[in-house]
Amino acid sequence: MIPNIAIVRIQTPHRRWPRLWLPLFLLWIPALLLAPFVLLILLVVCIASRVSFLRAIATFWEILCSLPGTHVRVEAHGSNVNVRIL
């Protein structure tokens, strides 16, 4: 399953920001338009580095499909940034 929504939450020592829901499915529209160029560049890189083109696509697809459920938390100087991908 491809990621659909990212939830970003920022907390600072002085202020707590509201959660920001980012619809990732809207990024698929420009991604589909840029796909031919990205695939062409990937093909050139695969030929130059002698990597199987189909294997590279399969690897990128596996990484993309494994993103849902990812939770990243960063803390620095009392500030927190949380990102969850659903």
C-alpha cells in the first residue's frame, strides 16, 4: 500500500503547533507527469552502474510501499518534531 497521509507535529518550549495533515496522494499527480523523465534518468544510471533496471524499479517500489507505519521523532534543544506516515 502506498502512503496517503503524513501527520506532522511540531512542539517548541514556548509554543505547541497544531497537527498538520499532509495529503500525500496529491503528490501522485505531478509524480505521474514526471515519471517518464525519472524512468529515463533511472535507466541511464542503471546502465552506467551496471544494475538491473527492473530490479531498481522493484527496490524503489518496495521502499515506497513500506513507508506507511513509519514514525520519525526528532528532539533537539527542547523542541520536538514528529512525523507519522499513514
